[in-house]
Amino acid sequence: MSQKKQHMNVDAIANLARIELTDGERRRFAEQLEKILDYIDILQSIDVEGVEPSAHAFEVVNVWREDVVEVGFSQECALQNAPVRESGQIRVPKVVDDA
């Protein structure tokens, strides 16, 4: 356990998150935060000298292809399965509330 570790103020964290906690939740979260900090101490003690930094466990490479213009669907083809059409477009139910 790190000697620099300070007591986590669960009430201050809950206040920042704008949540109310019961006494049981405070105790449980304090224990969980303590375990998280202990695990961070373990990770910080690992010697990573000479290890290349990475963002992924496997090498990730961008695969680029030429941007080729192709003929798309005609308007009629795109609309052929639309349940409701209006002015050459697909009409859908309103999903945004005015309130």
C-alpha cells in the first residue's frame, strides 16, 4: 500500500457526482475505492523499462483504399420499400418532442 495514499472522501465524490448515498453505500464505496487504489499501487510498481507504449493489445493499422465514385441507387430504387413516401423522400414518425 502506498504511503502517499490519502483517505478518499466519498461524500465529496458523491457531491461532485450529484448523488446521495446511504451509510451502507458510503462504506461499500470507500472499501471499493481503497481496493482500486491498492491495485493502482501494484500497477505502478511494475517495471516497464523498455516496453513500447501501446493503445491496443494488438497492432492496429489503418487500411486505406482509393475513394472510387460508383453509381448509387436511383431515387425510385431507394424508395421502393419505404412504407410512406412524401415529396420523393421517406416519411417517418416524429421522434422529437416539442416540449
